[in-house]
Amino acid sequence: MLDQKFIRENPTSVEENLSLRGKVFKISHIHELTLKKKEIDIEISILQSESKKLSKLIGQIIGNSQNINSLELDDLKKKGNELRIKISELEEKQRLLDKKVDDEIYNLPNFPSKDAPIGKDENDNVLVKTWGDPLKIENPKSHWEIGEGLNLFDSIKSTTISKSRFITLIGDGARLERALINFMIDMHSKNGYLELMPPALVNSESLRGSGQLPKFSNESFKCSNDDLWLSPTAEVPITGFHRNEIIDPEQLPIKYVAYSPCFRREAGSYGRDTKGLIRLHQFNKVELYWFCDPTKSLEAHKKITSDAESILKKLNLPYRVVDICTGDLGFSSSRTFDLEVWLPNSNCYREISSCSNCLDFQARRSSIRTKIDKKNTYLHTLNGSGVAIGRTMAAILENGQQNDGSVKIPDALVPYFGSNFLKTT
RNA sequence: GGAGAGGUGGCUGAGUGGUUGAAAGCGGCUCCCUGCUAAGGAGUUACAGGAGGUAACUUUUGUCGAGGGUUCGAAUCCCUCCCUCUCCGCCA
């Protein structure tokens, strides 16, 4: 969420900044609303002060004098009653205004960073670096051919259980999934991250706090009987973990690693990636998250990205890093580096991690602050996949495929998985 | 799910309509005493927001689980919700 005071004072620069996202943002009406709101706030505060003094006076009169002049008292009470009515009328106005402002302001995305490349869509994203050599072989098999062939998962039966875009992992497939989760969490834990295993169901306030609501209610599954949603990413519960807190600056940065299942409706992506492990309604992810001093989030962003990269390096999976352009940035992010892993069958790099600096955008929505020079200040939040498990499995299957139909397991994973190859049994 | 009890400042805990943002104790901070430590003494100490000031600060509002209501005035009375605890039921 953007700062209301900033909107009040700099309406044109707000519009200019947001327009870098490639859409026109008109905020003049929000600007007016916030000004009006301010006026009413001040007015209410003055009347409340009067009313408070009056009540004290009445209390004093009743307490001190034996012979109460009831006429005078009634007069004061009447005056108080009038004040009360005036105040409650203004408060009603204030409530309406608040709601209007909130409706608008919660739908505004974060400002893109000045450092983010300016562009319209993903075609304008900027390559930062590549790591490893993309595997080039004759007729590489897709990971779903390999996976279904080795009986690692079954998509047809999963449709029977649920619907399309769900997967059931079987035998070594399930074991590989667990191995990947453990491997990643262990690595990040050694790197100073504290492990969390958060709830998979989150309430509306948590989704609002991290930016998924109100705008993207279509993209999450909702439980119809409760104010609970299936969490689309661990970013949501982790942000919620510190909602309404003022965190001691000595504790910063707080770094969490969390494994969680993630649930997404994937509305609007009909027909895309219908096969395999790339785009599922339910997938596993290990997430990295920082709560950090607002003056240090730029460095933190580099660090969280390289922490995510270290997983792909250890697994020896070729990848590249892409600087997301202003038009392609996520709602809450001011700057994002995507990690994209090489998939030989698709003959392209696919997103496997997204590392974002949200600055104080989520912190303001969630009211998470720290003390700077004794003043309460919103801190900065950063998140990054470290990394998506299903897509990692896809990458291992495609990059590790051998001529004999087996798949080589990356060395670093062998202690977790228990053998060097996936083979038909 | 049923029945009951409860939610007050950093903590413990008083407070059932009035000058109460809240007694007392613990803790914290400052000073005094003391060679040091312990003990003792004096004072001080909630939080959040707004406005003004470069600032020390001044001023104002809100806050006793949350939100409504009654009242000139609510921690205190009424309603709704949330949470915690105990017992019963159910359950991994």
C-alpha cells in the first residue's frame, strides 16, 4: 500500500511513478478523498476535545457541590448531547470516506524501483547473467514423458481424484519431492534462515497484508464456510506472522525459510502448460523471506537472490537471472529478479524463482514496523522462492536424462535421495 | 459441537458510571549512599496516531481483546465477534 500522506502531497509524482507499469493510473479522485478525509479528521478531533472538557466539567460540578443547580446542569448536558450528535455524523462521513479511500488505495500497486528496467511486458525484461551450459541433445524428452515413463507421477488418475492441473507423485517421484524439500531447507538453514512451517489456510487479512487481496481474489481458492483461503505462497503467512508488530531493530534482519504447499487457481491460463509439473493448482515451494531495515533492502535483495541461486548451482542446473521490467513487475514488488532454469525439451529457460523487494509496501498493509532514531518506521520485506519444488523436479528429469532412459540425480541431492539414478524397476 | 470461567500497562494484579491512562507490586531508567558487589534511599517510567518546531519539545486525539450501542461522560452497563483456560463429546 502506498502512503496516504505521500499521495496527498505528491499526486502527480504518484501518477508518473505508477505509469511506469505501462498502464495509466489516475489518482486525482483518491487525492481529493484523502484531502477531505484529513479535514474531517481534524474537525472531529476538535469537537472531541470540546466534548471531553464538557464531560469533565459536569463531573466536577456533580462531585463538588451539594446543592446542584439542575437547570444549569441540564443545559450543559443538552450541549453535550448536541456535540455527540455532531461528532457521530462526522464519524459516519469519515467511515464512508475511509472505505472509499481504502477501496482505491488497496488496489494501487507498488512503485517500480528506479533501477528496474523500463518496459512493457516480459519481452522487455533484461538478462543479468547466465550460469552453466544449457544441455543440448538430440530429441530431448519432456519431463512428463520421463516422469510418467518411470512411474514417478500420474496425471490421469489425479484428474479422477480432483481435476486437471493436479498431480499425484508415486514411489521415487514422491521420494524425490521430499528429498528436494529437505535439501533446500537444510541449505538455507545453514545460511542463517529460521525455518517456519506455517498454516496452509490463511484469512483475508493476511492476503490483504501481502497484496493478494482485494485485487486478485480470483487467483486463490476460498473456503466457502469460513474466512479462510488456501495460501497461494508462503509469503502470505510469513508476512502475517509479524502483522501489527513493532520489531526491535537489533533483531533485523529476520530471515525465514518455509516449506509450504501452494494453491493457485491459474485463472486465465487455460491451455498453457497443461502437461507435466510446470503449472499446477497445487505445488510445493520452499520460500525465503526477509524482514529488513529499510535502509538495507537493496543489499538484502542481492543476497536473497544469490541464496536462491545457490540451490540451482548446487543441483548443477543451468539457469539465468532476469531483471523484470516495470511493466512485468508483480503487484507488491518494486523490483524483481527472476531465476529461470533451463528445460531442454522446451528449449528455453522457465521461471523457477522470483525474488522481489517489496520495500515498505507489504509492511504498511500489514503494519509491521521497526524503530529508527526512536521513530516507528515501516520496515522492508523481501521474498524469493528458494526454489519451486515441482519445477526443480522437472528440470532434474530433463537435464539429467540419459540415453538408457534413466535419470542422473545431482550429486548434492544423492545423500537426501539415497541413490544416484532414477531407473525403471 | 455442548457447559462454564476469563481477556486491564513490559509482567503480576486492583478497579462495576465522573476530574481514572488507570491503585499496588515486580521489572526498567536516573540520582544518592557504598572501596566493589549485595542491600538500602529518593525520583522517574504505558503505547499509538495527528498538528506545530531544525531540534530538545509543545499540543491534541485514540487505546483496558476487537467492533458496535446506551450516556453529557464507559475499563465499568448492553449487543455481536475473536481469543485463552477448564470440563464433556469427537478426533490425528
